Amino acid sequence: MIETKYLKLAQQAVTALKWEVSFSPKPGLVDAKSNGSHTDMDIDLFYKSADSLLAGFEEMIQVSYQHPLDLALREEIGRIGRVAEKDMFTATNGINTHKGAIWSMGLLVSVISSLQTDDLETIFAGVKKLSRMPDKYVQTTKKTHGMITKQKYALNGAKGEAQSGFANVSKVLSFQPEADDYDTWLKRLLLLYSNVNDTNVVYRSNLQVLQEFQTLSAQIVVSKQTVLDNPKFQILQKFTQKYNISPGGCADLFAASYFLKHLN
């Protein structure tokens, strides 16, 4: 019988996704105050999308519980993830709100359930192992934004983030100022902005825009000013509007960071 605390992981994952979209402001992204660079998405749609993923996460946890991190599990997780993706598109009328999150959160809840651990290093190592296994059932005929930008710019996207063992999430969780408050989380978001080679940004613009976006974000993180009082944050917001960019890959990793931060 699976322990209750592991079954609760699914709801915790959904809660993290809702927390992420509610967190405001997030330049370029949908939040509680703005639809960012999107005309087809808003916070209510993201809430509906997150709720649609609960059953998929629960099933992943069930099949992963005490199951070794092997190819059979990787393929089963992939199958469940594709069903969850269909559920998401049904809930959103075909709009891609959480495709990347299904991948990242799915890996996390599966690894935690498999290894029965809340140790971050163990979880990251498990994610690296599981995500690097090939899933022969993945259809590659329809190219994703990540696949297109990888081919053009040699960027790895969501797949590469997981195969690194979520190195950028690890950086976020290692960022520990004196207070674990709102400004800290805003700087953690900007830490992702400054480090993640977000294929969503590149797909909507180009590599130079991504690099300028990363540099500006990094300058805000290292400043001793609170983010909202930093004039460069306003510049960053205008920058995302000018180039109509949306760092959706960072949003998925931000939700994953919150999820892992609140495991205990």
C-alpha cells in the first residue's frame, strides 16, 4: 500500500503550478496582474489546466512507487504524460499551458515516489537517470519549439534541463538570503531568467535577445536593491513587451523549485 504522503505529492504539484501562475509580477509571463506576452492565456486558464493534471500525476506516483528507475518505468511515465497532455488540451481548448510542466513535475513526483526520498541530491540524480532513458514511443514527427530551437541554436530546452538533473533548479534552491520572503522568490525567478537557455524566448525572437534578457536579469539579481525598487526591473518588463517574449521554460522550473522547497 502506497504511503499517504506520496499520494499527496500530486496535489502538491498542482498547488505549485497554481502558485507559480499567481506569483506576480513575472515579466513576459501570465500572472495575477497581467497576461504577459500572451493574448490567448490568462490565470484562470492556467488554474483550469493545473487541475486537469491531478489525475495524471496521481497515476505516475502510483506506478512509480518502489519501482526501480528503469526503462519500463520511463516508458510508462511517458505514456501517462501523453494522456495528461491530452487532458490539458481538452481543458484549455487546445492551448499549451503546461506541456513543459507535465515533463518536469512528472519526473519529480515519479522519482520521489520511486526512491521514497525528499533528499534533493538523490532526487536530482534520479531525474538525471530517468530523463536520459530513451522512450521509443515518443513521436518525433511534430516538432516542438524546443526541438526547433535546438536544431537551429544547439539549445537543449526542457529535456536538457532534466537531463542535467535540474541544475538550474538546484541553483535556485541554493539561493538562500537571510529571509525566505517575496523578494527572495522574485530574485529566484530572475536567477532562472539569467541562467536558463529558454527555448520559448529564442523561438519568439533570437539568441541575441535571449542573451540580453539573461544579462539584464542577472544584473537585478546581484543588486542589493529589492527587485521592485530596482529601475532595471522596469526595463526588463519593457524588454519582454518590446520583443514579445515569454520565458515559459523558466515558469515550469520556478514551479518545480517551489514544489521541492516545500517537500518537507
